[in-house]
Amino acid sequence: MSQQLVLTDYVDAGMRRVSVKPLEDGSFAGRIPGCLGLLAFADTPESCIDELRSTFEDWILVGLKFGDPLPILDGIDLNEVPVLEPVETL
């Protein structure tokens, strides 16, 4: 039985939305619609997608660290504040 992690599902949801377009200089720009400020550039579409995935993962972690609102992707809301149980319940 495999276990999926919420962050993995979130990254996968974002990567399904990837848009890669050629630039005038022959390179490529990639973005994920709805993820403001997230861009990646590379020499090929494949490397652009790889760069975008890495940048997206960092973008998520920085957003979580600083409490920036992240878009809800495929129903996954990383903005929800977790309910913590007291230590005594352990």
C-alpha cells in the first residue's frame, strides 16, 4: 500500500497546468497559471519543465514559510491552518 503526500499531490496538480512557450531567442519560458511570479526559462521545452518543477517546489516552500497565500489546486488547499493537539494527548 503506497502513501501519497499532500505536497506531492499539490506539485503534481500544478505540473498538470504547465504552459511552456518559445521565446524569440530560441529559448523557452514556462509558467503555471494561477501561481503568480512563478517562471522558469531554459533552452529546451523538456529542461524548462524540469526547471519549472524545481522552481515550483521552492516557491511552495517559501510561500508556506512566510505565510503567503497559495492557490488551491485540484481541491488541495495548503493555506489551511492545521489543528494541533496538546502534547498531553500523546
